[in-house]
Amino acid sequence: MTTPRILALAGSTRKDSFNARLVRIAAEGAGRAGADVTVLDLREFALPLFDQDLEPEILNSETLARLRQLFIEHDGLLIASPEYNSSITPLLKNTIDWVSRPNADLPTLAAFHRKTAAIMAASPGPLGGLRGLVHVRSILSNIGVLVLPDQVTIRNASDAFDDDGRLKEERWQASAEGLGKSLADTLWKLKSK
């Protein structure tokens, strides 16, 4: 049985992003559970806003080919998404839209086929990004991704992390690590079938 591979990413490219910190914590939990985790920085994969007029050029670009290949090569997704106006970030939605597109070698949604995901959010607000995760869950489910029922939300994120990037409250740290572990454990079970 091969080791589960997990792609971890944040729907924010902001320097010192709360969600980038959060997804790294969950990635550590997945790694300790035996998964091979790749932490992805979407700044390295700059893509224009999705536009079908741009498809011929972008679908054959090296940037999208590398990004799509990363999704294809991994069994699971750890996604931390900030909440923008009660919804998903444009960056994360744009990434999903471009990666989902077909090209000469791959059908639509090939990069999401048989994927399992765990989702989380950190927000300065009192709900911790909860409203945005409703949309993330819906989008992923609609494109065939199995989304674990558990999720993590970190409220008041401006004060939630210490200088080392860990969560100050141990129960939140344990929840984030536990979400990564839960995804890894689920993938091990799926691979054993």
C-alpha cells in the first residue's frame, strides 16, 4: 500500500496569512499520521481570473500544468480558506476553476477525481470563517470531492497565533493537528480497500 499524499494549501497569499499558518499546523498532524504532505504556496502559481477567452493560452501554460499535476498526484487536500464577505476567496475559487478545466490529455475535473478533503478557516471575526466554509464545502462536494464532516474554525485569529505560528490555545492547536490526522487516517483506510 502506498503512502497517502496530501496537498495542503491556503486560499490566501497574504504575508503572515492566518490560514497559511493554520494549514501548516494541520499538515504537521497529517505528517505525524504517516502521510506525505506537500504544502503549496499559491503565489508560485499566479493565474489570471478565469476567462474562457484565455483558456487556449492558459490551459497549455507551464504554470497551470504544474499546478494541475500537483492536484493529480495527491490523494487528499487540506484547505484553509479565509472568509471574504461570507464566502470563498477569489484566489481559491479561481484556482479550483482553472485546475478543473479539461485539456487535450485530461477530462474535466480529472484533478479532483477520487479526492478527499478536510477544510478549515481562520478569521479575525467571531465566527472564525464558518460562513465561507459552507461555500468551500459545497463547491468541493459538487465537483466530486469527498469532504470530511469535521472542520476547524479559528475565531479572533489576530490574537490566536504565537510568534512560532502555533495556536495559543492548546485545544485549538490539537483540533487543527487532529484534522490533518483525520484526513491522513481516512486516506490510509481508503487505500487499504
